[in-house]
Amino acid sequence: MHLWVRVETDAGVTGIGECVHGGHASIALIKELEPRLVGLDPFAIDKIFEDIRRSLVFEGGFAGALITALTGIEIALWDLKGKALNVPVYELLGGKFRDKVRVYADCEVSPGLNLDEAKRVVDEVLERGFTALKIDLDIFAYGHTGSETEHYVKDKFNMTPNRWEHERMVKLAETVVAAAGPEIEVATDLHTLLDKHSAIRLARDLEPLKLMWLEEPVPPENIDTMREITAATSTPICAGENLYLRHGFRDLIEKQAVDIIMPDIPKCGGLSECRKVANMAEIYSIPFAPHNVSSPIGTMASAHVCATVPNFLVLEFHWTKRDYWTTIIQEKTDIIRDGHIEMTDRPGIGLELDEEVARQHQYPGTTWFE
Ligand code: MG
């Protein structure tokens, strides 16, 4: 579900933002926070965010739907400020390190382990100009159990794959890397589903493939376990799509428990916060590769942060199968061309929602900017 936030001012300037993964709780929270924004200086973005957050620590101002709701407001305020000052958001964030933001495509490769089938999926992505892609090693690796979300044949909750399951994950990665060829980078995701020794064994067996990364082999909450896995393999370990705020990333970065961090910018705190997270990571030589499942609005907002930090690696694109990707914005264009998002000099985030098209996809039971 895409959740867009609009902030209006008495000066007639408006801003649009987006947040993800907050669900109906974030919608309710945004409505609740609305009266608190009336009369404030909309340019004091960090102050508004931090003032509201600190006042709500008893209500969960460290993580979850509340932070996500605040994030949607924060991004809309950046868009508003950019438009009011007639500059792109990246100028307000310190200026660009790069004119184009590299994007990778998240794709679904079924467990057929058939090179031709993997080639077909990979070719679709390459035709669109991407130079990097990601596959799930877990979710679709065992598709014959009857449920697409069924993870392991033996037991959905046990984190220990047996030898057959281990080999199947290795084979799936090998098949996709072979299909992609030497020019294309491949990342893999495990959605926190392994135990420590299985993760180390898998990461080591994947080493010859020189993957871009192996994502969240175990839950990132246990920093020490993550660090042991990272130290035990040359396969880069990546984590962070479910962490919030710079506080949530602090230990992961300071203990160098991962090789790459991947905050979801329109979920975990917004543009200011994630720029700080990227800066914290940079002093430990850790690249920044944000998770992203947003519409073009949130994706472009994320790109503004990616353009302004030195250690940016690559940004996710999740919606190769969504037919509204280009029609849902007034610009009627794919913001991703040849695997990159070009940073324009349009003010604010630089995109406008086509509300007529967007409303055709409105989620049942939700309101429309009310
Ligand atoms: Mg992931």
C-alpha cells in the first residue's frame, strides 16, 4: 500500500510525501498529528520531526507506525520547502555527489532452477537497462509446498535448512548469476530466516559467485550474531530494512556488524534521518543501499538522499510488474532509465501525483487526503 501525505500552507505552496509499511495505523496517526502542524514554520523540518517524536516516546516514538507517519510528513515538508525556495531537495540536503542514482531491480525467480527460465526473468530486467538485480533465496526457493509464503519444507519456523534445502539455495543463486552473465551484479535476500551456522555455511558457499550482497541472513536485532556472520565470510552481508531512526542503526554500524546498510527511507525516519544514517555508516566505510518499495514519489524522495551521500551504492526498485508505475505521476514517464534515476533541477522532490490515476488504485477503506 502506498500512503501519500500532502501538507498545505496559507502561502499556497503544498508538498507531497510518501511513507510505507505503516498500514492503517500510520493513516490514523497522520490524522491525529495534523492539528499539531497547524501554525508551525514548515521550513523547520528537523525541529518539527524531533519535537513531535520526543513528545510521543511513550506512544512508541522509537520505531514502527508512528515513526513512519512522521516520515510521510517529513518528506512532504521537504517537497514543500524545495518548491517554496524553487530548488530541488538535494540542494537543501547539501548538494549532489552524483547526477544519476543507480537502481537495481528486485525480481522473482521461481524455484525451477532452470537456466532458460532464469534467463527469461533476467533478460526482462536487462532489457529495461538495469545493471543489477536481486532475488529471494528463501520465499520462492521451495514453491512446491503449496503456499507461496511457505518458507521451508520441513518447518516454517525452524531456522535450520537441511542439506537439500541448503544446496537448493546455492543452486538458485548459481543459476541466476549464470543467467545474468559477468556484467550484471546479483544480490540475494533471505528475510532473516536462517540460524547462525546455516547462514555462515550458505554465505561461504556463495563466495565464488561474488554477489553484490546476501541480505538479512538472520534478524538484525542481534548485532553480535550478525557481526559473527559478517566476519566469517567474504560475501557482503546487508541489513536494515526493518530498523528505524539513526538510533536503530547505531550498534549495527559501530560494531561493523554488516558490510552494507539498507534503511527504508520513506519508512524509518525520512530524508534528514537517513542522510545522518548514511553519514554514520560512511565513517566506518559501510556503503548505503536503501530498501525501497515506494511509488515514484517515495522512490524519487529516496533518490534525493542517495544523490547527496558519498557512500551510496544502489537503490532498490520493486515494481517491475506494476503497470501504473509511469501513469501514476503527472510526468507520465519512467523515472528510471537505463537502470538509473536522473536528478533533475525541478523544485522539491520533482514529481507530482496524478490523483485521478492514483485514485483508481485506492486501497479499500482508506480516505483521500481528508
Ligand atoms: Mg529485503
